[in-house]
Amino acid sequence: MRKCITVIFLLTFLSSSAAVTDTLAVIRKKSASETNLPNGRKAECNIICDCPQVDNPQFNAAFTSWLKGVANQFFEHDGDSLIMMSALEGMFYKNLKREISLASTSLKDAPVFNVALDLEVKKLYEKKSFVTFRQNWIYYSAAGIRSEITQERSFNKISGEALKWADVIAPKKLGQFKKIVVAALGPYFGVRDLENLKSKMTKGDTVTYQNFPLPSAGPCFEKAGLKLIYAKGEIASSDVGHPSALIPYSSIASCLSPSAKKLIK
């Protein structure tokens, strides 16, 4: 196992037009660092990040808020700006001190565990008016606990807002779409129908095709199709991770709203 220490995760917003462009410029930044901890342990941090380069305060604020929302689930953060190098390094150093304290006290006579963070932020797909990013965090604590969070979001290039289900699925086709969602999620849980899928869900006894929950994070457009990613604990035990499915556009063409069809054209 590995461990986390410092990290250089700097989004440098260069000047460019705030108008919609066919391609949103990004700079890929990489950081890898390692340090020794007490009792032979190590701390390691690896980051790969596609950093947007756009002079659009709305988009930048939305992107930063999205990253910060996940970062705060792993580390304490006192400031409002996640994307400043000093703030991010401070967050990791502060957390590392807690890890060192834990390794020196409660884990003194326990097996040796390293601490590690692997983070990747990647631009996945893009069209004229939106761009899709994925962030994946994997963290190993000094207690030997592995935590992972994966999120995807399709951002409007001007407003920075996430695409919403109401904008993507035609209201009259919602029931049909949910049946497709159930069929697509089945393999993740190792089942083939709604009744068996309900047994895997935390409140499955109340679930029907009509009220089947869609991911609260909203729809995500990838090149191969529409991606659904549920948060941990959203529809099932957090132990099962992030239930997800990729639905080819050809399977849901009749369910898409007119505006969604224009988006992916």
C-alpha cells in the first residue's frame, strides 16, 4: 500500500475566450511525491489532472466546487479556494500530521500500513456546448482502510452547470428510460430483472419502474453513450461502491429530449 504527502495540483486559469468553443483547452499536470513516516511507514501522493484553461468565472467556480466537494470527504479544508497550490498542500500536510499521530499511537503495536493517495481528474468527452470530466480518488489511511470515490459530470461550457435529467430525457419517455436503466444496472449487481435488483437496494421494497431513482449527480455524456454513476450509499450499501452503467445512445435515442439530441449530435 502507498501513502500520501505533498501534491502539486494547480489549476492555472490562462486567458481565453469565455465564448463557447469546440474544444475546451486543458493542461495535464502531474505530481508524484513520497516521504518517510515513523516506524518504517511511507507516505505517497500521485496526482494526474486535466486542468481547464478558460477565462470564465462561472465555469471555473463550478469546476472548483465539484472538486472541492470530493476533496472535503477525505481531508479537512479551511479555505474556500481548493485550486490554489498552497491551500491544497496545506490540506495534505495537515492530514498527514494526523496520520503520523495515528501511526505513532493507536497503531504502535499494529501491522504497518502506508498512507497513499492516487487522484486522477480527466477530460472524457466534449461537444460544442458541454464537456465531461471524471475525478477518481483512491486513498489508503494509516489504519489500512481503502476509500474510493468516483464522479463524472457533464458541464455546460458557459454556465458551468451540470446537465440535468429533466433536460435530457423526454418527460413522456421517462418510464421507458427507467426500464432501460434497470436492465443496464443489472450486471453491476449480478442480476437480470427488477425484482432481484430490488433485493440489492437499501429500500428496494418500495421501488418500482415508475419511481426507480436516477443518479442524483445527473446524466453524463461519454463518447460511447450515457453514463450513470450513483454515489456510494445512494441506492445500495456503500460496500458495493459506485453502481454504474454505460448505455449506448442507440438504446435510448427515442427517450432523449429534442435538446439532448442536439447536444450529442
